[in-house]
Amino acid sequence: MPLSVQQETLAGLLVDARRNARQLESLPDDLVPETALGAYAVNQAVAERLGWETLGWKIAGTTDTVRTKLDLEGPIYGRTFRRFAGTSPARLGAAELLDPLVECEFFVTLARDLPPRSEPWTMPEVIDAIAEVHAGVEVAECRYRRGALPPLPAILADGSASGRYVFGGAIANWRNGLAAMPVRLEVDGALRREGGGADVMGDPLRPLLWLADERRHWGDGLRAGETISTGSMTGMLPIRAGQSVRAQFGDLATVEIAFEA
């Protein structure tokens, strides 16, 4: 899809913001994409122009709470990058982060492609394409300031605020079902959020099925080796310098992050 002059301008601004780890002070109204389709086209162009190795995709808006908070009609998604992936226990410099939000998610890595095709994918096919599932925490970041967010299509163009991805332990028995798994999020040892797998569209693998169909229509699909974060079970929690978080996924895995001043 050829980009308009406005889309080209927005893509350039977002590429520069990504490369320099900074936020845009404001965004002119005429640079806000008119449609979600146009916004996703900008996000694709940004990823191509950055030339960074991709990690995969993030999915957001997968719970009723988040959709209500963000006034979404359904899930949203964006590109993620391998340079921003790490393993628990992790240390992140808070000064390098852009209005960070902590989100507890499952990170699903594919063993085989889910390529474009005419027929919709089925859940058994998607499950069969999965290599492994990890406990994970996304530290979401946005290239627009939290107090001055533009309309939703501009956020989609920014990869739906894709940020950093901290992998915890593998969920060995994920095929037995993730919906029943409880998740607890502690900050400095105090419980701040609770959730569970069923909060994410009833089953945290359903967002993966949804994304496979979305990208099927784009003509590229999903690829082996890509990791997809399937949506937060604990909402979006702002974090500050000096704080430490610990996410507990049942009794199977943890993710720990220290946000250093």
C-alpha cells in the first residue's frame, strides 16, 4: 500500500523517535492516520525503515478492562524488536524508558509459519504451530507523552506502544490450558495487581488466533521464530525509577525487573 504524504511524514517522525529513544512533543492533527488500516501501514513502514531485527508482535486490548480504558472496539497490535528483549531477572535504566507501563503477559513463540491463505486459521492449527510459551512482562512505551496522547490511529502507527520484553521461565505444561493460571504482580514486595489467563479473551491463545487471521489478510502471516505477547492479564501499571516488580505466574514461573534510577 503506497503511503500518503502525511503517512510518510508520520513514519519519518516515528523512526527518528525510535532511533533516539525520545517522545514527540506533539502531533499535528493532519498527521493522525484516518483509519486503522492506514495506521498499521505506517507501523509496517517504520519497522522496515528501522531495519532492526524483529522479535515478533505485541497484542493489546485483549481484556474488557483495557478496552474500556482505551475506548477500543477490539484488540490492537504492533511490531516488536529483538534488541528490546531480555531475560529475568532484568535491570532496566528508568531514565531510558518512555512513560513505562508494566504488563504481565504470556509470550508465545512459533515453531512454524502461519502463512497467508484464503481460509481462516483454526485454534488447533495455531496450537500446533507453537514451539513454547514463557511467562513474560512487557514494559510498554509510547513515542507520545502520556499526558498528551493523540487519537488511537496514531498510537497504532507507533506499534500500539510496543516497548521492552522480559522473558521469565517457560510454561512447560501450557498445552494443558493457560486460562486457569493466576497471575500476581508485586511492586517492591506489595501486591498491586491480580489477574488470570481467562481474562484475556477467555483464553490467552485466542489473541494469537486473532492476529494470525489479521496478518493473513495483510499477505505476510506469522513466521516461525516470532514471539507474540498475547495481552496483559494485569492491566497497565505505571512504574517509577527505583521500583522493583515481580510477576508470579501460578507456581510455575516468575519475572523480576529492577527499574534503576
